[in-house]
Amino acid sequence: MDSRISASSYSNTAPLIWSFLYGSRRGSVELILDTAPARSAQLLAEGRVSAALVPVIAYQTIPGVRLVPDVCVGAREQVRSVCLITRGMELEDVRTVALDVSSKTSVALTKIIFREFLGIGPKFKPAEPDIDRMLEESDCALLIGDPALALSICDFQFAIGSDQSQIANRKSQIRVFDLVELWRHYTGFGFVFAMWMTALGSVGIDFAGARDEGLGHIEEIISNYESEIGLPRDDFRRYLTSNISYSIDESMLNGLELYFELALKNGLIERNRRLEFVD
């Protein structure tokens, strides 16, 4: 193996890693997959991988890492897979928030939205990503990844259970707030959730080329995840091709810089390093 790299196994990373699993780059790297993006950040921080697709806040917490340019998991207007959920409550009335801690970037974004934009300081507590239990114990829940995607299209059966009578009642009670929609409403910018990072000067891997190859095989990716996630094929295709952006535009880059500024202001990171990219 030339390199060892790591990424989460969420469906939204699939176009970035398809080439390494099934395409022209198969066998060129050892790819470590985990359900939690934070795990990839840990592997990178420990020097156990040469590059990792990690939540962007890790850039400020792992010494010496640099960003692979252009390639990302982000969204310009709506993400659908990173959501705040309440039982009908407005966010301004929330006093307790259960946090799915699998992505530190989304946790920090949630705190910025409440503290900086809504001007309130609810109590935050970590929780397993079980929406029923989260909302039993808190006013609001941060849910990340494929479970949040299922909720975002109002198909509550996946997260809440199969009792159809209860589902009908709960649909009218649960409200889903898209974090990128909230971010864009208050800032006017897109948002970047994850990027490839490395502590090496160069990793010799064409991540942009891998992305482009993956995006050329969206139908195969949909087929791979379709039964696992349970979304209608058209909805899943729309999510991967319209909601998620795998390239960074100026709005998203400006959003990333503002995110780091606000994270520092709110005590969520200890420093704000300027963005440095590998050649």
C-alpha cells in the first residue's frame, strides 16, 4: 500500500471514496472507514494515517495539518443530513440540547447558532444518536448523518419506529431545522463540514480526481446505499447531487473562515490558524 487514509462511512462521503473502493484507485491506498467522522480525526491526530477526511474543526485542533484544496463535504443552501430537531418547539424557546457528538464541527456549529445568532445559552449534553431518547431528555436534538437525512424528508419511520398510528401523531409534533439553512440565513454563506487533511507536505493522492470519478458513478453509489438508508432513490440522488457540494466555492470558503472566527469568539477553539493548503 502506498498510503493509509481514513474517512467516515456516511453516505455523503461515498463520492469521495468510491474510486478507492471500487474504481481506478482501488488497491492504491488502505482505506479505513468508521461510522463517526471524529474517529478519522483521531487517527490523523495520532499519526496512524497519512490523510483523513475529517470535520473541519479538526484543522484548528490537530497541530501541523494542512488542507487538501477544493475537495470537501459541504453545502451551499441546505444539507438535510445535519439537523436540529424539536417536538414542535421554536429554537428560541429551547433550554436543553442533546448532541450527537460524532462530528465536532456540527456540535460547534450548533453552539454558535444558539449563542451567536439566537442569543441564548441552553444546556448542552452528549447523547447517543437515538432521536426518541434524545427528545425524551432534552428540548432539542442535534442529529447527524444518515439518520438525520431520513428525518429531513419527513420519513419518521426510520428513527421513531414502525407503529403507524404513533408516526402520524409524531409527524405533526416534530420540527426539523437544517443547520446549513440556519447558517445561511444568518450569514449569507455556504458551509463546509469536512475536508481531506494531512500532516505531510504531500500525500501523492489525487483526491480531486477521485472525487470526479465518484461523481461519475452516482447511480452505483445509490444502489450500494439504497437498502441500507431506505430513502427513495430520487430523494437520495437529489441529496448527493444537489444538497451536498464536493467542491468549495467562494461562499463556502468565506463561510469556513467565519465559522473559525466565531468558534474562537465563543471559546470553542483555542486559536484560529489561517487556512493552509497542500500543493
